[in-house]
Amino acid sequence: MSFTESEENYIKSIYHLQQQGEVVSTNDLASELQTKPASVTDMLKKLKAKKLLNYERYKGFSLSDEGTRVALGIVRKHRLWEYFLVHELEFGWDEVHEIAEELEHISSPQLVEKLDNYLSHPKFDPHGDPIPDINGRMELRKQVNLIDLQLNCEAEVSAVGSQSTELLELLKHKNIGIGTVLAVLKKFTFDNSLEIKVRDFPPFSISQQLAQTLFLKPLYGATTVGSISK
Amino acid sequence: MSFTESEENYIKSIYHLQQQGEVVSTNDLASELQTKPASVTDMLKKLKAKKLLNYERYKGFSLSDEGTRVALGIVRKHRLWEYFLVHELEFGWDEVHEIAEELEHISSPQLVEKLDNYLSHPKFDPHGDPIPDINGRMELRKQVNLIDLQLNCEAEVSAVGSQSTELLELLKHKNIGIGTVLAVLKKFTFDNSLEIKVRDFPPFSISQQLAQTLFLKPLYGATTVGSISK
DNA sequence: ATTAATCTTTAGATTTGTCTAAATTTTATT
DNA sequence: AATAAAATTTAGACAAATCTAAAGATTAAT
């Protein structure tokens, strides 16, 4: 079975929102896709009819197994093309997302496999996201300690190393929590403090002790700190 | 200005039909695009409104300079991708057309230039068709004797060197005629015979004497091609 | 537990590209 | 030149994907 570009975009967005943890809502999906909730509802019905989605009106929705399989196929194509654009064509890693959004809809399965082979089966794309194999399997993204995070690489806080009230108080004061997206701008060797930038806030600095408690994972579609997309 | 995939397909088809010499008609275009004449008329009006086409109802049409420029851009992308698919991804030259039909609609101009650079500015695609440069200029294609045809380069029989019944009998037996598309798979130096492959038939071999009577031109836009700059 | 606020869906319209069937224009034939 | 044939265009309809506006369902708040 084949799908329209629009259907594929919905499937991919649902997949990504599901990965981010929360239950996906019609409104979430509408804003992710830059469209209106009414349009989303229409498409949900189509995807349900094609058995890609578990959906009941007013009750929410999630990808079916088949929908997930399709989503992983699109993600595979997107990330392989990003890898090609950066490592072969010498694009910057911040320039390739939009182009890959087009390339991911090219349908030939043979093309994907030949490309994968040509690139020697890369496991991660230029943003650090894992590339699913032909069966949809991919390596888990490992959490990285903030201390070890690459400069200017956006990542999302996924765990904290302690639950102490003192730590939580400090995190709250600095507007950092699970899901916060940030990047390291500078590392100071004098005291191992870091200058970081949290989305929608001006840069500020944090201590080595604090940094050590924060674990992060790279973001899908991460960009330079200057131009926050997604 | 940008164009829909459908608009681009119309522009490209008009370009190709114009290259084949005759004046292009609504019916020709409809059958080329596997659609109906009424649909063609609708699109012609759209393309005229976008100044890509000189068109007056019932009087015929032709690409404007701007339309030609756009067509050459699409042809450039198509042929560069075909080159990539065959020479980098190791597709057979007979497998790449449909895939390139999709890839030619990817919009990024930067991608085209990086790809061209990556491939070291090839002048001809795997079928022997010339690849327009960024200004729409490309090398003229001349008729080539079958003896001189490059290996694995598809070409269309455009002339035979004799009208003898003996020759025509042989050509008929081998299913070769004007317009036949074939490629040379192998050349044998022992007797200068050639192993060739005619579309839709298994490969077979022909003698030096026969090969010498056959003149071919690479597929698609036949003879002329100027440059439309600016 | 009502009411208010929010979220989701329906109803009906719009745009793009297509179609069929009928009308119009051009061209070819007698 | 008149008429038949062919090519082209118009008129009206449809499917896909979207929109706005309004109605329906759920959730939150008093």
C-alpha cells in the first residue's frame, strides 16, 4: 500500500509526538503540522480507515503497529538522506532538514537500500538520531551527561541524577526540568562551569556539580542555538 | 517563483515534445502525460497565466523563454540524479527513470549544485542525454554510428545506411527499426560483432556489417538545444 | 454537580487537478 | 463552398486536502 505525502507527514508527526512521551492530542498535532484541528480530524479518519491508526472520536489516537512500521520507514529515509547530504554532499548539519523532508517521500524501496549500502549502513544521522534499519530496529539513543555534551548541540533533559530538594529547588530556579531543551555554548576549564542556553531564555552559566546531575538526549531536528526550529 | 509537481510535469513534457520537432498539440500532450485533452487545456491556461507558455486558444502553444528555462532546470535535475543513481548507487541504466522522475521535483537549488559538484559536473547522463549546466547550456548531441556508441548507453535508431531489402529483412527479423531503443552491452574485437539489447527483448548479437548501417541518437530531446540564459 | 473553558468534531465552502459530456473551432473532404 | 471529421475548449462534477464557523464532548473550576 502506498500513501500520499500528506498522509506520510501526519504519520511521521504522530510518531515524533509519541516519542516525546505525552499522549498526542488533535491540537498538538495541528500545531506540529502547522494546520488546523479540523483538518487533523479529517486526516485521522483517513488514517484509521487505512488501519494505520487506533482512533476513536473524542477518545484520542495512537499509531497502530502498521502505522509505526510506516513511520519508521519514513524516519529511516529522512535520516539516511540527512547523512548523505552532510557526509557526502558537504552540507552543514543545520541546512539539511528541509531538504530531507522532501527526499523522505521518494518511494522506491530499492533506492533506500542502495543508499544505505552506499553509505555503509550508518547507525546515526548528523544530529545524533539513530537510523532505523530495514526492519525498523535502531540503536537506543544513549543519554549523555551534560558535562560530555558537544558544544552547540541541542539536547533535551531526560533524567536528573538525584531527587534532592536542594537540587530540585535549583533546577526550578533555573527553569530546567525533564524535557527542557538546551545547548552548551562554552566550557570554562577553570572551574568546569558551563555557559548554557535554554530555549526561550538568555544564556546563563551553571556549575560543574549541577551539570553532573543532568542527563540529556539529542533532539530530533536539533539546530544551532541561534535558530531554534522544530 | 515555484511550481507544483503537476505544472513541472507539463512543462517538461512540452519541452520534450518540442524537441522532437513537431508543433505540439493538446492531444499529443494529453497522450504523453496519460491524461485527457480537457485537463491539458486547463493546465495550459494556468501556465500561460504564469508566463511560462505562449498560448492562445485553438491556436497552439509553445514554451516561453522563462518556460524553457524552467524546463531545462528540471531536465538538469533529472539527468544529474540518473547519473548519480547509475554511477554512484549502482543501479542499472534501465532502472532509474521512474526514480529520477520523483527526484527531479526536489526543489533545493543548492542541492542540485552540490550534487553536480559531487559528481564532477558530468556532461551526459547514463542514457547519453546531455546534462544542461546551471545556465541551461548543454552539448549538442549528434548522430552516432552504432559501432561508435558507448557501452551501456541507450540510444534510439534514427537512420539506416541503406534501403536494401536484404538489410530491411534482417532488421525486421531482429525487431530493429527507426525509433528502436537499444544499447551495446559488449564489443567483441575478434570479429567486431556487438552484443546489443533492444528494449523489451533479451540481448542478442549483431555483425559488424549490420552495425555499420545503423545510426543512432541518445534518447529524448533530439537535436537542437540552445542556451536560455537569464 | 453545574457551569465555564477547552478540546474535538461536524458541516459546508474552497482550491487544485482531474474527469465526462457537450459545444465550439479548425481542418479535411467531397 | 458545404459538410464531415478531428481537435480543442467549455461546463459542470468530483476527490483530496484544506479552511472557517458552529456544534458537540470532555475537563476543570467554582
